[in-house]
Amino acid sequence: MTYSDTCRVCGREPVAWDQRTFEDVLLCEDHEVLCSEAARESMGRPIHETVFGTWQGTDRYDDDGREFVVCSRDRGHTSTHGVGTLCRWCFANHVERIRGHRDEVLGSCDIDPQDVRYLPELRRRRTLIERAYEQRIITGEEGVRVMERLVAPLRGRSA
Ligand SMILES: [Zn+2]
Ligand SMILES: [Zn+2]
């Protein structure tokens, strides 16, 4: 992964470090709110109902006396963060999922506009765009732009 100083989801300006869930997971205001709320909501829920783990103590300590912790969801996630707090790796994975979903919603369509499946795909995409907009994964402007791009070949044909 390459180093970047912009939002990991959309590339916009990130919020200041003291507003971040994790200082090294950069997110713009919309996506910081989206991801931190999802994490907060998951707290206290049974582990199989959430994608977020919390750190659990191991009774082993590093040279500075900080306890090694493992994630309640994935034993492969380890750290010395505070016991009981949100797993940084689960959070970062969630951010990646949001980014992947966003790319899917805004991405190009690989069905030929002449194909009978193009219109149903357009309707499906429209629903995805509306939901993503409501969740603030994309902006209204981004949604309009991608819809215009997808509809353009149809307009060209009917003209
Ligand atoms: Zn963003
Ligand atoms: Zn984890």
C-alpha cells in the first residue's frame, strides 16, 4: 500500500488527527463519521454480528510494560493498544470495504450499452447510487456524474 495523506475512501481532505478514530487511518469528515459510527454501534453486540473486534489482554508484556493484545475477532490482529478498545485492523478493513463498495458504485459498467442487460444493470446501479448517497459513501454530485456517464450511450443511440 502506498502512503497517502488524503481520505482512504475518497481522496478528499482528511479530518485533523485529534478527530480521527485512529491517527494513522486518514478519513474525510463524511467517512470518519460513517466508519466511527459503525464501529461505535457494533460495541456490545455479539461478536458474530459485527465486523469489529476489540483488544483482549494476553498477560504478556513488551519491554516498556505495555500488554500485548489480540483481537476478539481475528487472532492474527495483534497490538499493544488498550484492552477493550476497538481493533485498529478491523477498523482499517472496514474502511477498505467502504472504499471497495464506493469503487463499485462509481465504476464503469462492463456491459455493452446495446446489450439487453444494460437497462436492468442501470436500474440496479441507480439503486446502489441512491443507497450509497444516503449513507454518504458518495456525494450527490458524484452520483449524478456517474449516472450521466452511464446514460450517455443510450441518449446517443436514440438521437
Ligand atoms: Zn472520504
Ligand atoms: Zn481485529
